[in-house]
Amino acid sequence: MLLVIIFGLVTILCLFSLVRSLKEKNFLGVLFSFGTVAVFGWFTVMTVIQSGYPVAH
């Protein structure tokens, strides 16, 4: 399931963005990064629960 992998990568990249925005005290960046982490993190968790973890063939 490629969707889980893509959602997971987006979530990880946004976590790095959130930490960087916090260090630079960029509050608008923190707001958007946190929102993206929340949405894509939720989609990642729910997709894993619904479809299961992707297996290697």
C-alpha cells in the first residue's frame, strides 16, 4: 500500500519542519506544520489500521 508510505513520509518531513519552525520562532510556520502533522499523521494511523501495514512481496 503505497498510500501509507507516502503519508508517513509527509508526516516525518513535516515533523522536521515543525522543529525547525519552532527553533526559528516562526509562528505561522509552526501553525501550518502542526496542522499538516496532525492531518497527515491521522491519515497515516487510520490507513494502517484500516488496510494494514504494507508487506514486501
